[in-house]
Amino acid sequence: MDPFPTFQIDDPPWIRPEAAYIHIPFCAHRCGYCDFAIATGKDERVDAYLAALDVEMRLVGEPKPVKTIFVGGGTPSHLDLGQLEKLCKVLKNRLVWSPGAEVSLEANPESLTQEKVRLLKDAGFTRISLGAQSFSRQTLNQLERPHEPAAVCDAVSIVQSSGMAVSVDLIFGAPGQSIEDWAHDLDRAMALGVGHLSTYGLTYEKGTPLEKRVRLGMVRPVDEESERAMYALSMDHLGAAGYRHYEISNFALTGQKCRHNEVYWANEAHWGFGMGASGYVALNRELNTRDLERYIRLCESGKRATFQGETLPPRDRAIETMAQNLRRSTGIDRDRFSLQTGFNLAILLGKEAAQLAKQGLVEWDDAGLRLTRAGRFVGDAVIERLMRFAA
């Protein structure tokens, strides 16, 4: 792909990006379940990394207008005040923030301070996504999270006092976690007045320390029935409190949805900057190197840090769009799908959607296709089945 793409004002959002993801890889330590592109024990490289990030963003040409920005990691809040200020300047110089833009930053409770929140608020950030994971010391120990439960409450209070929105991430299905423990986590989060909650079932990614301990019999995963009960509790408990279950793992009060993540689920274009970041621009998907030193070296020499890239054939792109759309509670809109992919949803899926509807796993009607409550429990399997059929 041309490293300096140009767009027409009327290009649709799956061609012209209106969102940007920025990856900050630095962390105090690697948690046992984490397989993200991170860097630990490398704090002396932060300034060099930010300079490299500035170069990478400059390589795409004039500053690009965006409606959402998400700074993820890693732990962006691990940066000190001076480094966060440099990051904000890079983002202001290389992107044009549209009026009303949603600008989010991921943070961990132990590294988020009042001074950092004030700096981010003054720079124009509107949202903090807080990696709480649990309010139980036992569960946090299993996940190798260093913060104390009380630190989550303090961090939420700091963000709320600033006027920014706050989202809290929680993990269920951790070893030793009971349904009562999970109910307590949900209650604690709601009691804080959090407007957005992400609830993720723990996955044992191959090669992570936690997965190795499971293989060696040192850790016993929660059984499937208990994990299913925890997910059901999330839907029922949060739903009763007014949180809309708008994506498989995400719940929000009115007006509190994460607009940036909705770009991914719509399979729309987005810029991706930083080590290990993924971008989707003009139907071309690219992934940056996950090696910190290589990323810095390439950018310093004025080269792109792309590790791999591909432009999917139209049918594969339609299948990918279908899979992403089905994560949303609204599912796939037939007309929008046809406009975005050029494929008729009914022709693409044929009888398979009707079979899944008979099994109670999807709703299939003139408006489109969406998972039912029963389908959400096996969402990955349903999506995989439809992908195989459509291939």
C-alpha cells in the first residue's frame, strides 16, 4: 500500500480512517495471562520510543482528522508526567481531533495519579479505560496484578472528579474464583458509578506463564459450567442495573459506549501506530513489528515499521466483516452489509443462518442477523461455523 494514502471526502468509513489506535508498550511487569506486545524493564527507552512514534505518524503525510483515538498498551499510564506530556504533543501535532472526539487512554490503578489525570484532561482526553480486573486480592494474585483493590476505587474517583468518563475492565473465570466472587466484583464496580464495564472471560494464551502452569497441573481452570454461570450473571446483573449489553464483552449505561471500539466491530478503517499496532486503511490491513528495538530503529531511519500486510479478496473481507459485526448486540444489518462488502447476506450465508435460528442461537430476519442470548454463550463457535459455511 502507498504509505501516503489520500482520500476523498465522500469515501466511506471502511475506506477512509476516522479513528486512530496508538500503542504504548511499556509496563512495570508482565502479568501471567498477558500475550500483548509489551516491554518491561525498558523504561529508559520511552523517550526514544515517543520520538519514533512521532516519525511513524509523520510518514502518513499531513495530520489526519479523527473522531476517536485510543491509546492502549501495555500501560500508557506507566509513563511519567513529562513523557505523557510528550505523547499528548505528538497526538496533537499528528492528528486533527474532530470536535466532540472521544479520546481514551488505558490505565492501571497503581500508576494513575491525580496529576496525570489533570494533564490528560487538559490535553483533551475524554475517557480512561481502567484495568481493574478484580476487587479480590485472591483473584488479583492469580492474575499477577500488583495493585490493591482499594487502588481501583481511588483511581475511579480521581477520573470521575476530573469530569472524564471511566470504563472498568474485569476478568471472570480466574483460577479459584467463585460465582460469589464474581458477583462481588460486579457489585463493587456498579457501586462506584462506572458508566462502562468490560467483562472478559480469562483465556489461557499459549506460551504465557499462566498457560504453562495449567499445562503442568499447577493451576486448575474454572470449569465451563461455572464460567457460563458467571457470564450469565454479568448479563442479568448488569442488565437489571440499566447497562446495555452492546457487545459480547461490553456493557454501558446510556451514552457511555466506547465509540472507538465500535469502529473495530463495524470493521471500519482505522490508523494503527506504535509497536505491534494494527491498522486497516483503504482495505489494506497492516501489522507493525512487535520488537521494540526494531520498531525504534526503523522509525529513526525514516522507514515504516510494518511487519506484515495484506489486502483480503472481497469474499474474505465480507466474511471478516460478518464475524466482527456479530459481536455487537445489533448484529449485522443487511443493507449496510451489502453496501460495505458488495455481498448479499442471505446469499452468502444460505441455509446456515436459518439452521442456527432453529437452534435458537441467532435471530435471522429481514433486518439482518444477530446472536440470541443463548448464542452469546457460544458466540465464537457460532461465528466460526458461519465463517466456514461462507468460505
